[in-house]
Amino acid sequence: MRKIHLLPLVLLFLFAFTQACQQAPQETYEPEWLGETKQEIINTIEDQFQGFSRTMVEVGYRYQELYWAGIDENWEYAEYQREHIEEAMEQGFIRRPAREASSQQFISVALPEMEEIIRNRDKDAFLQNFTRFTASCNTCHAMEDVAFMIVKVPEKRYSVIHY
């Protein structure tokens, strides 16, 4: 049986690949609304991401979905929403690190408590905890001087997702 040595083949492939990359035409970009300089483009992109308000829009949506998932005892969907609330908050902290301090109780207590309750699939505990979960949101809002943004337990389902 003949042995095939892979090293020469791999080296030949890498050589051909680097040659092809060097000969590929450079794609140009004509900035329109983004700006002319790299810094203007970066500033425009940062503006599009905004600060923490976009984070709160996502968290608000996922908060409501989490509630209805718990009501329906759809624990997989509830955990999905809880997890994405946490991810949205973490991404928001990258853009606005000053917001992280007021969110510590929510991140280190409220979310882990909710995770445990979801894991236990206990609807009664979920409903009791959801009130504390909501209060944690309002505490953070008060610490950020936006206490007028009052979070309440959802009364009406707006979701278009059927689970």
C-alpha cells in the first residue's frame, strides 16, 4: 500500500492560497452616510448602536416573553429568554460600563435566582420570584435616576410567537 505524505500537499495548498489572496483585487468602499475618515465611520457606527436604551428595549421584550413562558410552563423558552436577558445586559455594559454598577443586584442575584427556579420547573415559585425580579428592575432604574421608568408584571400578551 502506498503512503501519501500530506505535508507537501498542505504546503502546496497554502502556497497557492497565499498567491491567490495576493492577486485578488482590493475591494473599495465609497462611504456615503457613514463618513469620510475611519474615525467618522467608527463614530457613526457607535451612534447606530446607541447606549443602553437599545439594551433596555431588548431586555423589556425578553422580560415579557420570560413571564409568559413561565405562565405557560414552557421552561425551555423561559430559560432561553433569561439567558438572552443576561447576554443583552452584558453587551450593553460593553457600550456603557457605567451602567454595570447599578445592575449588580439584578445580574448577581435576580438572574441566578430565576435560573434556579426555571431549572426546578416550579410555576408557583416562578410567580413569587417574578415579583422580586420586577422589583430588581425598578431598583436599578431608581439607581440610574430613571425611577419614572416603572416595570410592571405584564398583563397582556403581545407576543406573536406561539409556544
